Amino acid sequence: MIYLVNLSEKDYIRKKNKWLAKIKEWVDAHDPGGGEEQVLRGKQDAECSDQNNKDRLRSTALQLEYFFTAGPDEVRAWTVRKGSKAPQAAGKIHTDFEKGFIMAEVMKYTDFKEEGSESAAKAAGKYRQQGRNYVVEDGDIIFFKFNTPNAPKKKP
């Protein structure tokens, strides 16, 4: 369970908000150890002020991961729950992708960045074909192959 409290960073750091102690007390009573403060505890202010760190912190707390799809004109990030399998990730793009899932061609963003291109990643053996049971990992770049089972047939 995640509890969000809308207060300024200044109030959070100083612990001066009149409701903060009461909210914390309620959360502790109803969900011992719960709340986002547990995740933030021990972080330096500078770390928490960086937007990327905040986004990663939220994603971690919510058990979310990102995967990417890319085409000639666009790169897009998609959000899935941690532990999602390839067909469910494909379904985030379109339900037909999940229904007609064949396979996922996957490379890690770090491998792509290290190698410099998709073809270089393939040549280095860092581009893999994965099936239905592949668990999507944070930072995967995925090309889905699918069949549309209910697509209208072309007439000869």
C-alpha cells in the first residue's frame, strides 16, 4: 500500500506540517512499516531533488518497470508491472499484440548504448529472441512479432 501526502519539500524536511505526525501515526497503526517515507528514509536531499531519482523511486515503490519500442520515427517508453511477461507487455501497446503474440526480439538499453546501434548489438550477440515466458526487465528494447487472428482475409 502506498500513502501519498501532498506537502512542500520544505515542510517535509523540517517536519513542521501540522498533519504530518498524525498521518504518520495513522499509517503506522493501520499498515506498520508502510508508506512512501519508508522508501525515502536515508536518502540525501540532493538525491531526492533530482527528478530522475524521484521517478525511479516511484517506479520502485509501485513495482513498475519500463520497456521501449522503437521505429523509424519514434521511440516510446511503456510501463508494466514488475514481473510481467512478454505477451502482457505487448498487450500494453495493443490488445491484438497480446492475443496474437508470437515472440519478442529483445536487447537491453545498456547493450544498445554500449554497442552503438541495433545491428552492432545483433553482431555482438546481445539481441535475443524470447518466447511467451520471458519476463520483461527494466530497460528492455523490444520488437514484438504477432499474428492478428481475427484480421479480415485478403481476397485473391
